[in-house]
Amino acid sequence: MDKTAELLPGTLDMLILKAVSLKSLHGYGVLQRIRQISGNALEIPQGSLYPALYRLEHQGLITAEWGQSENNRRAKYYTLTAAGRRHLRDETASWNRLASAIAAAMNTTSEEV
Amino acid sequence: MFKRIHSLFRALARRRDFEDGMSEELRFHIEQSIDDLVRSGMSREKAIRQTRMELGSVTNVKGDCREAFGLHLFDEFRRELSYAARLLRKTPGFTATALLTLAVCFGANLTIFAVIDSVLLRPLPFPAPDRLMTIFNTYPKAGVYRDGSSLTNYYERRGRIAALASLSIYSYGTEIVGEPGSTERLQTVRVSPDFFFTLGLGPAIGRTFTDEETTSETDHVAILSDAFWRQRYSADPNVLGKQIRVNSVPRTVIGVLPPSFLFLSTDARVFLPLASRMEDRAPSRRHSGGNVIQMIARLQPDATLAQAQSEIDAQNAALEVDDPQAKMIADAGFRSLVVPLRADHVAAVRPTLLLLEAGVLVLLLIGAVNLVNLLLIRASGRVKELAVRQALGAGWRYLVSEVVVETTLLTFAGGLLGLAVGAGGIQLLRGLDVDRLPLGSRIAFDVRLALDGLAGAIVMGIVFAVPVAWYQLRRHPGNALQSESRGSTSGHSAQILRHSFIVAQIALAFILLAGAGLLGLSLQRVMAISPGFQSDHVLTGQVLLPWADYPEAGRLKFMQSLTDKLNHLPGVLSAGVVTNVPFSGNIGKSAATIAGHVRRPGESARGHYSYGVDGDYFHAMVFSLRAGRFLTADDSRRSARVCVVDEDFARYYWPHANAIGQLLWDGSEAGKDAEAFTIVGVVGGVKQAGLTENEAQGAIYYPYAFRIGDSVFVAVRTSLPPESFALTMQKVVRQIDPDVPVSDIRSMDTRIADSLVARRSPALLAGFFSGIALLLTSIGTYGVLSYAVTQRRREIGVRMALGAQSGQIRIQFLALSLRLLTAGTVLGLIGAWQTGRAMRSLLFQVPPLDVAVLAAAAGVTAAVCLAACLLPTQRAAQISPMEVLTGE
């Protein structure tokens, strides 16, 4: 965790959706999963994590349900809904377009102009 | 969108679960995070600190989570609500006054609006009700403004008026329904086959009448109302085909109407075909309407009323060409008018209802002004507090929303109380016979009305907030802090506003009071009119004899034995029968032809009230005899054709000669000599339609034998209170025939009182409204003056310390009240003048600007306002300078 990047605005929602798309997770699990899948390279603002989860639940992109955690504690598990899956697909596609466009732009050398 | 609202409401409904879940989730997160950090080798203390740092403030996170659901708005609202409620609880006197004012004003408005809504606003319960018309004949120059329609009109117009999609006729009646031994008298409507088609609403089960069922041989069918079907047949689905006896004749039930079927104001239980003979449909019977049969029509979807009217006019003109009486009919100003059905039905009560609505709105206005004034006074008491809060950074948006929440809470609570008052008010109106208004049976306190009321209350709360918020925000916090700390007088403009509100209140209360006075005086003037007979100690009741059981001879015998029996009862001074008693509600007139009377050019046939009398009717009613003699019971048994006319009749036809001995024929044509009636007496005129009837149309009284009708009224003069005789009257009739009921039993005094209900109820209501208005005005005046005294305590104290007498202080405040009172009264006078002009049509022999009424109104207003000023003035005069100067 010595070299971490700041999250771009608006990307936290996308990362949360991605995290819960793999498996139902509780809030702390979402945090760990994002760290894990990003190879610990992202700085997650934890204060924004829960409001983001609530916002996504309110928008109907994820649903919440109480369940048992690995160490037998009651925990709230978030699951991706059908609408959330669609949303994630669109977001992923547009992110990829943006990322590759920016990457292409940034990799331009003087000969290519 | 819908999903989000749903999720918000779920969160709101399970708010506790939401909060608990959120806390538990965050606790879980923190514990997991600490555990993980400890496991990775960190000390527990450090782990806790790190977790806290990463997550940030739990309270903030929770707030953000709530915001994600939109819950924060509700939390804020709830906070403001509880703050407002706390403030209102702190000033119980103000809150109680405000709530009471609102409850009374909203209640009164809801009550009157319920009536307006039912009578004037809600459409008739038929499809496209605004296309329904009524058509009636009028002969204005003969003094007959409304004569219904004739069978001939119907058969001549049916299918021939292109602008009308459908045309039908109906006739109200009452019939004896049921098996012998269990009969009851019911309201019925006889209708033409297309009646239900015209209305657009037919039987729920069964069928409507057919054209084949319009003769007296084939009309043995009936359609029942839903209420009658449920009550008499327990909603039997197999009722079709069953027999029902109507006037002793069995009829087959062929249909049952839906529960929603309500034709105008009738409470008819049974619908029968309007049967007629071919000769009654002949052209010679075209003008025989007599208000018995009414016509309704439905306009074509693309036609206008004017088109229908011009087509009817054209047809009338074409038909009258070969009418032998064409000249007379034309001279009478004959026309058949097409009028919207609903407007026509409620035309008589519309001005009164609008007047009451205006009155009750004025009441609401007074209440509103009163409340705004009280709110302003209250707000000025909090100027300092608000200034401090503004200085500490409270935004204007926050302060405004606080005011709105407070006033709306107040008006909403007042609105809820107003619902209760309104529900009670509607019950009270029932006591004033509001049900008898046209369409009055629909008046009810329902959910829609309640929701309208509450919506109105909320709107009012927001409106109230405007001046209060303006008052609070307009002053600079710094100024407010300074001026209040010195305890000086309040802002000049606020004072002017308060005072002009008081002036407006006084003026409005004065207008209401003057209007109520005009109505009351009119009522008094009407009640002073003599009906032309002695109304006390006379009991009357209607007896309907079925033609099947009582043909002509049977009717005569029935009348004879009835009057004989009644006249021999102890306590009966005299008894008689008449085909139509005064104030019965039936005002049909008919024509008579006078031997030797040559019509002057432009003079048309006149409609006269025509009665058949038997027994000792004239003595029972105590008519005054001007010349000749009364008719007696014997006149009905003799074959001599005699009659009695009233003085108006005699004066019209023989202004300079004696009417006794003159000859006339019943009907619009001279008959054979042997059929002429000889006038044997002239009696005083009698009011038939109502006390205010002022057209002396003349009346003819024939012996019952020569003018037999469907029903008669029995009139009995008793030595005891007439109501106590009701049971005896029913018993006597039942002795002659147990299946003949007596209905509409009322004393003559009651009939007259009932005929005045359209004047008495509005006068009573207007009086009631102005009473409340005065009360509100006195509260308002008291409030403002008390406030003025409190505001100026210091000034008064200083002046008294410098030698001012308490009398001077008293005069100062009395002068202020007098100034307000004078301004209010002057404005009120102008308003009362306009109001009087607007309500001229409702007044009777009272000018719109009646000096006595205005003087009385001014006196009462002045007395009430000055009484309200007395207490604060007294308090001002008793201020002790020592207390004031040392107190602060």
C-alpha cells in the first residue's frame, strides 16, 4: 500500500457494482474486494463507501439482505440486481472507451502527430 | 422514479429498522476492520485509531446515508414541526383563539360549500349531463309563465327536431302501492318510453318501456328503483315478472334501476309508463299542459341550444297556422322555451345559495385577517429572538421555512377541527330542511369534501406565512436588536398594517350584519302578509283515491261520508275537502270562459286557480265572504251548476258590475248554456303559491261533483291544537277504507311556515354568520389594542410620571378605537350598499339601502368593538409609572 492512486470522481459506484457482481458482499467485504481486485492500488474513501452503497440501493441497482458473516456475525449483504448488472455493463463499456482513448492520447509520441 | 419513491417510503415506514440496521452495519465494519488490523500485527489501540481515521465521523457517514435515501428532508421537516408545535404550546391563548377561529371559519365554509357543490356544481348523474335540456310552454301575457308541455307537444316533436338526439316526457305523481292491507303511498314518475334513453341511464336489470305500453289497456308494467327493490323485494334477482299493485291495479315488474339512478330531486320508488288516449294527443290538446307533464331532451352532440330553440320555434309557428285558437295563443305570448335541465331545476335557489356562499367567504376573510393580525403581533414579540439567530448565521431560507411550517401546522390543525365543525354544520342544515332544496338529497359530508377542505387549509397556511415572513425578514437584524432593547414603539408600517386589518374586519362584519338585517326584515315583512284565511287551528292532509276503486260516483260518496263523519266529531268546528289547498306546492292554473266577456285587443285568456270543494271548506278555513253565499256540502249533491269566485276574479271581469248571477264555463271555450256555472258568491282572495304571490290571477271554486281530481285535501278546523287531531283524521279515513292512506298531514300554520323556509333559513344562516363575524372582529380588535398598550407601556409610564392623568391615557386609546371604528363603518356602509343592490332579488318590500337596518348594524358593530376596546384601555389607564420605570 505504498503507492496508491486517488479515485476519480464517480468511479466508486462502478467499483462497488463490480465488486458485488462477483459475489454477494457485506460493506466491509466490498472494501476488501475492491482493494483485492485493484491490487491494493486504489485509495478507497471509506466515509463515502456506505453512502454510496445506500445510494445504489435506493436506485435499485443493488439489494440488501441480512445474513451470516464468515465469523457468524449478522451482516448486511449486498447483491447486484438485474438493473445493476445492465448499469455495470454500460459503465464498464464507457469506462473502457474513455480509458483507452485517454491512454492512446497520452501515449502519443511526436512522430505520430 | 417510482422505485425510488417506494424505497423512500419503505425507509420512512420502517425508520427504526433503517436506523438500527445502519448502526449495526457500521459497528460490524469497525469491528471487522479492527480485527483485521490486529491480526496483521497492529496493536489494538492503534488499530482502533486507524479505523476511526479511515472511516471518518460515524455521525457524518450516517447523515450521508440518510441523505442517499432522501430522508434528511423529512428529518428537517419533523424538526421544524416539533419546534413549531413547541412554540404554539407555549402560547396556549393565541393557539386556542387561532384554532377556534379557523375551525369555525373552515367549518362554515365546508358546510355551505357542500350545499353549493351538490346543488350548483356537481353534474347530474347521467352521461354528458350538460346536453340535457328541459322544454316548457310559456304564456307570459296570460300570467302563465310556465305550463309544462302537453302530450301533443311530445308526439308532434318526437323525432322531428333535428337538433335533439332524444326527447321524452315525464309526470310526477303519488300512488298507492302494495297489496290490500299493506299499502303505502309512494312517489312515482310516469315516463314516456324514451325517458331512460334521453337520460342515458336505464335499468340495471330488465328492460325499459315500449311504445306499445303507452295506452291504459297495455300499461300494466313497472320499473322499480334500486332502493325500493332492496327494501320491498330484498334485492331478489328474480323480481322480473313479479306482480306489484299500483292503485289497486296489478302491474308486472319489468326492470330495476341502478343504485346511482337519481332523477333530479325526486324520491320516486316506482316508474310507470305515461299512458294516454289518442284523443289526448290530438292537436286541439296542444296547449293543455297545465304543468302536469314536463319535457326533457338531449341535444345532438354537435347541436347548440340556440339551434334547438329555433327549430322548436319554427315547428310551433308551422303548427299554429291551422289552430282555431291561434290568435289567442299568440296574444298570450306563447313560446316553448329550451333551457338547460340542471340550471332550470336549481334556478330558484341559485341566488340565495350564492349569497350565502359570499357571506361565508366574507367570514373566512375576516377570520383570515384576524389570524394574520394575531400572527403579526406574535411575530413582533419574537423579532429579537430572530434577530439574534440571524446574527448567528441562520439563513433566510431557514427562517421562512420555519414560518411556513408553523402557520401551516396551525391551519392544518384548524382545518381538521373545521372538518368536525363542517360535519356538524351539515347535520344542522338538515334541521333547516336543506334536503328539500333541489338536488338537496345529494348533500353529504364525504371524503372528497374533506380532502378539499384540508388542501384549502394547507394553502391558507402558506398564504398566512407570506406577511409574517415578510415582516420578520424586512428589518435589519441590527436595527431590531437595538430598537427592541430600548423598548420603544414598534415600526410604523407594521402598525398601519395592523390597523388597516382591523378596519377591514369591522367593515366586513358590518356588511354581513347589514345583509343579514335586510334578509331578516324581508322575512318579517313577508310574515306580516295575511294569507287570506285564518291559518291557526286548521289541520290538512292529502287523500288519494285510486280511480280503479273509486270511479266518479264512488268518489262523491267517499267525500260525503268523510266530511259528514269529520263534522260530527267532538272538537271539530267545521271540516271540508278541496282539490288543492293553499300552500300545497301545486300552483297549476286553468282557464275559464266568461259569458259575454269580449276580449279587449291584446288581452289573452287568463289562467285561474280552480278548485273543487265539498263539505264545509270555506268555514273550515274562515274565508271572508264579500257577496252572495259560500258553497255548501249540498251543492255537490244537487245538479244545479253554481260556483264561487274570489274578489280578484270579480274585479277583473266586472270592475263596475255585480259578479253574482254571471255565467262562466270551465275551460277555454264557451260550452252549452246548460253547462254554464252561475256565480253565487264572491269571497276574499287567498294566497295559493306563497305569501309573496302578488299577481291576483283570480280563483274559481266549483262544487266537488263538477271538478273531480285525483286527490283531495281534507281541511279540519279544531278547537284544540290541530296537530293533536292527526291520528283521528287518519282513523276516520281508515274507517271508510283501510287501504286509503292520508299523507302530507300538516297544519295550515306549518304549511305557511314551510313555504317560508327559502327565506327563513338564509336569514338565520346570515344572522349566524354575522354573529361569528362580530365575535371574530371583537377578538381581533381586542388583540391589536392589547398589543398596542403593551408596546407603549414604557411611553405611558413616562408620560404618567411626567403628570399625565389616567383619563388622558384612556381617551387616547378610546380615540384610536373610535378612529378605527369610524373608518370601518364608512367602508362597511359602501360595501353594504353594494351588497344590498346585489341581493335585491332576494328582498321583499325592503330597499337595498334601508336606514333602519344600517343604523342597527352600525349600532351593534360599534357596541361590540367598543366593548372589546374597553379592557385594554382600562389596563392602559392603570399602568403604574413606578413599575414601568423600575421594571426594565
